[in-house]
Amino acid sequence: MGKTKSSKKKSTESVLHPFCNLPKVDRRPLPEGLNPIRERLIRVVEKKWANGTQLRYYFFDRPTDGGGRWKGPKKQQDVVRKAFKAWKDLGIGLEFREVDTREEAEIRIGFDQRDGSWSYVGRDIIDFAGDPNERTMNFGWDLTTSYGWDTALHEIGHTLGFPHAHQNPFAGIDWDENAVYNYFSGPPNYWDRQTIDWNILRKLSPQEVEGSDWDPNSIMQYAFPAGMILHPEQYRNGLEPEPGLSQIDKDQVRLFYPPIEGNDVKKLLPYESQRLNIPAGAQLNFKIKPDYSREYVIQTFGWADTVMVLFESTEEGPRYIMGDDDSGTERNAKIVCRLTRGREYVLRLRLYYSYIAGDCAVMMY
Ligand SMILES: [Zn+2]
């Protein structure tokens, strides 16, 4: 995708843009007194998908959906299709597939023009919007403009688990809060104070962001007109991120979802434990070909926080069966499931944290 220098753009161009408004969800509670390194590693990873997951997306298609307002014209849908492809073309291990029934889809997309643009963040899609008749993403303005294209990339970025860049606590942004309230309560956003706090002034906790650098050119960054940012000083006259995905966006998404090569996948055999000798945040992938059709237990052992997800390999790509996340708790991740001889399964296991590197394992029995 062409990335053009936007330095000649006037920051005032952003003045008329409506902005993404994220659904408000509570932070997952973690036990008090967790060691801060452990908490940080949990917060950075907890909304990300297991790499290799196939995320299926669906466009609402009936005149009854949302009173007819969720159905979008093909031209708008095509921009979203292209934006999924743009993320995929970075070589990431996630897969996207369009499906025509809502029950099959993790991502369900509406085009209600009265409801702004938004998406749930990463795995919140499953935890907070599991009803197949509900949207997990909405587009509330024309996507066929260059701003609309960036909007499509931005909302998909949320779906992949990325938060707003300007809420990064390392950005060190000091706001002129009155100017921010004034501006965003007016057209075209008409937000109330709570919504402005949620999307702009609220700083993410340092635990929730990867790395310590703020990327003002991220696709996850809003544009701000002059007079909102007091510090850093170079943004007093406004901040206009360059269009498209930034280099750091590309690096970040490849860090969490690197390409999966065939030889990255080991075999998981019954009663043979596999050591999790990987750094925090990394993932191991195991192939399972059961000799018998029976109930199996797949479990981690040792002091580690992991999220484990089991998929069946099918012609339409990996089909999610079940998962378990033991992060922040004293228990171990465990999946109990009937597997069928003749079929093939993939276990994907991401390590949040281990007390001693490599001091944990996974076994199937
Ligand atoms: Zn957003």
C-alpha cells in the first residue's frame, strides 16, 4: 500500500473527521499482589489471539439486521475485504476468511451510519460480544475515501488486539483537557465526557502496551488539531499521522503473529511432555494425530502463565474447538476434549510468563 508523506498536509484537515469510539469494557480482574513483571506480561498478551487462529468475518446481510441499518453496500464491504488482505499480506500467521453465516463468524460487521466506527479489542470479541446477532465492528462513515481506508485498517487493528496509540502512557502527552472536551463534544463526534475520557484522556496502564515507544504515525493513532496537545511541544500545532500502516505497526503485528512455517510445528504424543523453552510472549505449535478416538487431557505443568487453544485442521482452515487461559492464577491450563482418530488437530500455546525460563511443560494423556 502506498504510503505518502503527509508533511504538507495541514493539521486542520483532521478537524472534520469523525473518530473511532471503542465499546467500554471492564479490565479483566487479576489477583492483588501479582509480581509486576508477571502482570505486565499478562496485560500485553491477554487480548491477542493465538497465532495461527483463523478469524472468520461476516457482513450483516438481512433487511431486518439492526432495523436495516447494519447492511452495507458492496462497495463499502469491498474496502473492508481489502483491508483484511492488507494486514494478511504483511505475512502474519493469522488467517481471515469471509463466511456467509453469522453463527460461524468471530467478527460480525455492520455499517450503521448513525453509530460511528468501532470494534472490540482482540479476544474481547469472544468475551464481551459472543451473541451471533450482535456486531463486533461497525463502520459509520464512507470507507471509499483515503480516511475511510485508514478507518478500515484501524478497526481491524483493534480486532487483532491493538489499543489506541495516543493512550500509550509512554507517549507523555499532556492534554489541554478543556480543549479536548470542547472539540470532541462538538460536530461531527458529539461525544459526552465519559466517551472522551474513554477514547482519549484515559491513559492505558504501562502494563498494557508492548515496548516503551510511542508511535505517533501508527494506524492506531488519532489525528488531533492544534491546541489539544500541550506536550510534546512539536504537536502543539496538531498531529496528523501519516496515512496507512506505519513501519512500527507492521513490526508489532509480525511480533505477535509471526508467519508459521511448517517446521515450527512439533508433534505432541500421548504421555510425552514437551518443555516450553520459549521467551515470554512467544508461542509453540503442536500437531496432534490421535491413535484412538477417546477423551484426552492436555495440560501444562510447572509455574507458568499460558493460554492454550486447540483447533481441528479442516479443509476450510483451522476450526476452533476450545481454549484455556490460566494467566494470573495458581492453576495450570487444561483442556479436556474428545479427539477422533483419523482427524488432525493443532494445539497453540502462548507463554505469558514463567518463573524460571523453560521450567514448565505441556503433556497430553
Ligand atoms: Zn479506535
